[in-house]
Amino acid sequence: MKILHMADVHLGMEPFKDRECGAGMGQRIWDAFAEALEAAERGQVDLILIAGDLFHRQPLKRELKEVNALFGELTRARVVLMAGNHDYLSKNSAYRGFPWNENVYMFPSEEWAYFEFPELGVTVYGFSYEHREIREARYDSVAKLPNRGLHILLAHGGDEKHIPMGLGQLKQLSMDYIALGHVHKPRQLLENRIVMAGDLQPLEHQDVGPRGYWITEFKKGEARTAFYPIRGCEVVELEISPEESLGSRQLLAQARQRLQTLAPYQLGKILLTGTYDPEMEPDVEALEELPRVVAVEKLWKPNYDFEKLKGEYRGQIVERYIRKLQGLPQDEVTRRALQLGISALLGNTLE
């Protein structure tokens, strides 16, 4: 038996829309969703699990019809889905009463429910969000049926406002597989058993690295889980550590050179590291305007000449602050506090 697990598709979202590289990202998300379903069809997947936030907000009826038409092209797989905190079942949600195809099963409320598939030997447990937030740790209370076969939990959450849960709690649940959604970083929390799907495509600049779906195959009582990236879009970190004397034009040229190393489907998140001369901090606005840049993060530090500053500001608060911090045990916290404090006192900005 084979399952495909995805989550946080966020249909209807348009990531990076304030950037040139954001053009067409909304359609790429739809294309990625269709690609995952096509992979399920090719791979003869038996069950598709969607662990919440299929849509970025309340879906329109025409959007549900479009999704249902894609589900209707599946000749083998059943689809089980739940509403997450973004596409929760509001009072007037188009989800309510929607006539899904016969192969589609959606949890209809916040009450615990299950779908049993005797022909597959599988029972799937879960519920949908009916509110933006659920602060109770509800997954602790799942009641497993006494029937034989595989038992799977479909779940969405993991923070204080959205069903808190911990790995230790999830391990104690007697489930053969736990299909998670909500946290956008894809990873196996417990190999072949507890999996956070992550988002299907990057939705913000923090979503660095491959994005896609998971396929788990159960054979002779053992599970094998593998990740399958969708190469529609991928955010890659590009670290640039300029020399202190590097000017804005040279920095821009270096960034362009690094961006040329990316694959066609990749976008760059530029990380500025190292140190710079605080008297000639390069202008990074031009970096943010480059076509394939989703974000610029300034991790570099000003290389202050503290002895020089003490002389220039003798008897003033700058000198007293430097001497006070230099008199403390020197570690990363102290050094950071010294840089931040001097930047503030001199009217500079340091992120």
C-alpha cells in the first residue's frame, strides 16, 4: 500500500508579489499541486493525504470545482483532506456541503472522525479546523479503533495557537503513520512514521531548500518514506562576505555573479556576512531590486575602531559605554551588545 502526503499547498497565495521574481508564483503553486497528483497517478498511489491549508484563505466555489476536477482524473487513489487554520471551515465556507467526487473524503468538522478503507486495510483519523486558532492539544485524545490494519493520523498544527504537540506526545500515539502539516519545513520527525510535509512550494523567503511531497510505501509490515521535490521554484541562500573596502558597485557585481550560478528554477536569498567599514556601509537597496532575489539579510557587522572612538568621544557617553562593555567578560553576547550599542549611539542601523 502506498500513500502520498502533502500539506500547506496554499492555493490562491501569490508569494513574493512585491518582487520581480514573484510574477507567476500563484500559478506555479497550482502547477505544483497538479504535478503532485500526476505523480500519484503514475506511481499507482492508493491514498493521498492533504494535512491542511490546501488553500491560503477561504476557498471560492469555482476553486473547489477546479481542485475536484483534478481529483477526478485519479483512477486509483482516494483523497483524504482536512481544513487547516488558513482555510478553516468558517460558517459560510464553500467547503461546507461541497459535492466532492466519490474518491474524495474530507473531515467535516472539529469533531473527531475517521475514514475506513477495508479494501486497503487502512483507517485515517482526524478533524478539520473550524476556527483560525485551536489552542488545545487535541491530538492527545485520538481514540484508535480495535480493527486490524494500518492506522494513520492526519494532523495540522504544532505551535501555541494551532494545536500544540510535541514529538514525545506523538510517539506515544499507537499510529502506524502520522501525516503532519502547518510547519513549512519538510522533515521526518521520526523516520518512516512521523512526517511534517512542509509546503509544496516556497511561500516566503525563509522557506529555503527543496519543497515537495512525501511517498510512503508499506510492505510486509515495514514503511519506507521518501521525499520528492517539485522543481517549480526553490529558494537558495547565497552568502556574500565582502571585503571591508568593498563599495556598492562591487557588491552588486558580486551578487550578480553569484545569481548566475543558480539553476533556472531557483531564486536567491542573499546573506551578507563578515564585516564592513561603518563609515562606508554599502547600499544594499540595489541588491533587493535584482530580478531573482527574494530577500537580502544583513548578517554582517560593523568593524568599529573602538580605541579611535574612545579618543574622538572622550568624556562622552560613547567612551563610557565602550569602557563599560570592554570591562565585562568578553564573549559573543558582550561583543554583540557593544556593536549594537555603538551603532545606536552613533545613529547607524544594525540588523
